[in-house]
Amino acid sequence: MKYSTYSEAQTAALAKKFVTSLKQGTIVGLIGDLGAGKTAFVKGVAKALSLKQTVNSPTFVLMRVYTIKKHPFLKHLIHVDAYRLKSAKSLTAIGLSDYIKDPSALVMIEWADRVQLIIPKSAIMVRFKHLTPKSRQITISK
């Protein structure tokens, strides 16, 4: 499905709608240029999951783990940023494979195109494209 958003608030609203369709063990690959809305989308997902922590892109730490308290089956949001990586080996070394196998974890990987080998074929791919400086096209596919 293709969507157009014209603000960070609209991207967050789309993310909230996205959360309602989640199933156990969902892996989400986020692909798009710098500033295209990947982190804004993850922030929207976190807000929809009632997370109280500030969600920032984990560019330098690679992965952040957030505890979800108010969802029937999701217990963790795993936010990964693969921007600086050349391969998926670094993510395997920090334990991402365990979260990918965990049905109570929602794993969201920014720059997923850089670490395709670790991403299951069943992952949902969310692609972000700038239309204008303030608008973007977001394509969600399985």
C-alpha cells in the first residue's frame, strides 16, 4: 500500500494505524534516504505502543531495546539502525538474531537494505521516498 504524508504528525498517525495490523514476531525493514521519515515512523509506532521513553535513532549504538507494557502480545520494541554497517555480522554479534526469533518482539530495522541477509523473507518492508521537502511517499509491503 502507498501512502503520502505531509508532516511528522501524519507519519506518526500512519504508524499508529500500522500498529493495529501487527502480529507476533513482526520484523519491519525501513528503507529510505536520510531524513525520509524512518525514525519518525518508529517514534510513531513507539507512541502507539504507549512507550514513555524518548525514541531516538540508535545510529551509534546500533540497537535499542524498549519494554512494552500495554500490549497484548508485544513485550519489546527493538529499534536498529544499520546506517554505519557494511554487513549483518555486527547485528548478529550484538544478539539481534535472538530478538528476530522472539514472537514477543517487534523488530524495526532502519537501513534494512544494508543488512538484507539477516532479515527474514516474511518481514514487512516500509519504503520512504521524498516527494517534496515536506512530503513523502511511504510504501508498506510484505
